[in-house]
Amino acid sequence: MPLANAFNPTRPNLATASYRLLPTITLTGSIPRSLHSKFQGCFPEGVIDISSGEIVIANTRKDTVTREVLRHSEFEDKVQLGRVRDHFLCKFKLIKRSA
């Protein structure tokens, strides 16, 4: 498709945008090794890594700010969830209109 057709001002394309703040996960206490897999299961896949035998916060971008970990009494006072107030994660989706 020629570039001129892609940006036709008489039939503009539509775009939706969404944003969220970067989540933070801070361990404030030690979690027993027997609960590592349960702790990992409280977050989306790829957020927590336990392959080294200890809990590592691997990728907070994959977290959807889940509060599941706060529902378990054994993790009470051992984890703090938050957001970085000046770090936005933006997503844009272009919707092409047909002629």
C-alpha cells in the first residue's frame, strides 16, 4: 500500500492508547523455601523467578498489579506492592480504516 494512502487526512486511521504505572514489588521479609512456589503462583508468569533457590523479582513489567499475594496470611508483612509514580507504560493500537 502506498504511504500516501496510509495517512489519508480525509479518512484518518484510529488509534487507541492505554497506559499504566510501572509496578514495584519489594520483599520486606524472608519467605520460607517451602512457600516459594506458592508465592510465585500469586503473580503472572515471568514476574517471580525461583529457579536459583531464592526469590528473585524478575520482571515487574509483566505484573498487572495483582493483589493475590495480599490474600495469604503467610505473606503478610513480607511483601510490599506499589507503583513508580513517574514511569508510565504506554500501549498504542492502530486501527486501520478501509477505504
